[in-house]
Amino acid sequence: MKPTKIIVKTKNEKYPILIGRNLIANFSSLLRKNSITFKKCLIVIDKNVPKDSLINITKSFKNIEVHKYIFHANEKNKNQKSVDKILNILLSKNFSREDCVISFGGGITGDVVGFAASLFKRGLKFINVPTTLLAQVDSSVGGKTGINTMLGKNLIGSFYQPKIVISDIEFLRSLPYREIICGYGEILKHSIIANKRFYFFLNKNIDDILKLKSPLIEKSIIESCKIKKLVVEKDEKEMGLRKILNFGHTFAHAYEASLNFSKNLNHGEAVILGIKSALKFSFEKKIFKKDQFNLMSYHLDKPDFPRSIKDYFSPSDLGRIVSFMLRDKKNNSKKIKLMLIKKIGGPIIEKEFSQSTIKEFLKKCLNNNNL
């Protein structure tokens, strides 16, 4: 069965996203069909990806010099030191701008490898093979790359589009259920901000989607990518419209950073908590209607979803959370910018709030049972 092809057209690049099953078995053929050629490549692979996939890709290349680097992907390794290791391999092996680096893993791997690709000789060919649900529906689409610092998440990075994205759904079967939930958080976010009909599809089929049942999981990934594609094409550099993709993320990134990127709360789970926070804040500010808030609250109340910030934080953490929110890349004053929602499917609006307002909201959340 042919993969679904979605074409992303930005000002600087035009590239396909291929979504389907068993695509890795035809990896080199897919590259040729999409006119992607190179003589030398570095494959950076997340250590958690099944190694037989790497063997299959390596075997499929003929007359190509292949180098491999195993990357221990986690938020703490999403840093400049990891980027430097990749750059040093490219330099020592005398790569040119016509050669290629391939990311083979989740969103962390893609962000780090993409950033390194954008820096090496001001840019060499970059191919993204996302192997997690979260990466397939979010970070692999749109060209955002970046790394973390002690002062916050994704504060250093670049916009650098890949030559192709190959999303093989078979990889998802190797993931723990927790990782499926993490990816679902971004799928849900896309429906909330842009497509009410898609949200009701998710609401009806959530249990089967989380079980990766076909064709529901395929439709979820494809529709999610289409939403992000449309936003990215209109606003590649996040100057306006693309900010809506940050719905819930100002809270989410601050939660992650406040826990020092602990495994107790990974990115996708933080996004679900961030969505809950943004919905609750929108409701309290009388922007989001009660009936829709109740509907969303029911959807997000799955037993395996992260339930409340009370499970991770205490009142003593409030200052730290607000401090990280203030450092969010959207902010340019002493106030905190939030993306808030009027109704399911949008529109999303951007508003500024004082640090004290955010702190009071979070304090209230820690003192009740529904967030």
C-alpha cells in the first residue's frame, strides 16, 4: 500500500511527509523517488530504536559511505554538548553540504540532529525519520530545531526544514503505552486549536486510537500533520499564526523545566497537563464556555493520563514555575504571554498576564482536585 504523502511548502523549502507502514524496508527507494541523493551520510539513531531497523537501512544503501552514531536521547542530553559530538563526526569524516545527516528516533533526536545539520557549514541535507507518535505528529513537521539550557527548554535553536520526513507507523508498536499517550496529547492539541470535527472523531475513537488500531491511528496522524502543515506554511518563523501551536506549552515547558526534565513527567505528559491548565485558565477568564470546558475535562480524565499538577508540585514550587514561564521565548516583557482558547476548534487568542495572576491561578489549582 502506497504511503500517504503530504507536501509542506515553506518560503525556503518544499518537502514531503510520507506516512505509512513498513516504509523503512523501502528506505533508499523512497529517497530516490523523491530525488534525494548523497554520497555520504551520518545516521544518528536513538538507542531505544530497534536495531534491526538500522541494519535494514544500512543494507539498502549502495555506493554510499555510511557512518553511525548511537544517541542516548533524553531531555538532559538535549544540549550543546550533544550537538558538538555530531558536528565533530561530520567534520572528522569530511562531510560536505551535499552529504546528509539522518535523524532516526523521537523528537529529542530530531531536534538535536536538525540543529546540528543547520549549523554544519551553514546547512547540509537533513532527513527526519520520527519513530515515536509524538515526533510523527509534531516535532518532525515544521522545521523547528533546538536544545535546552539550564534556564529553560528549547531556548537555543533554528528553523531548518528537512528534505523529507518518513513516518513509519510500524515503529509505534515498539513503544510503551506511556509514549502513545504522550503523542496523543499533541494530536488532541491540534484538534482543539483548529478542527472541531477532528476533535469529535478523537472523542469518539480515543480508546481504539490509543490501542493503535487501523485505520484510526493512520487517520489521526495524517489529520494532525495536515493541521500543522497549514499553520507552518502560513508562518514558518513563528511570527504570528504559528504561535497557536504553543497552546498549553507555556505551562508544559515550565512544568518540565521546574522538575529538571525528570523522567517522572515527560514532554507529552507535560503537554497534557499544560492543555488542562490552559483550558482551565481560559474558562476562569470567561473566554472558554462552561459546556465545552466540561466536555474537554471529561476527555482529558482518562485513567492513564496525568491528572493534576498536585501530583508533581507543591506551593513552594510556584515561584520556580512562574520564573520558567517568564523565560518562555514568546515573552518580551515582565508579563507572561499565554495562548488561550474561545471554543473547540479555535480561535486561539494571545493575551498577557502579570506574574502574580499566573501564580494565583496555579496556587488555586494546587488547592483543588480538578487540575
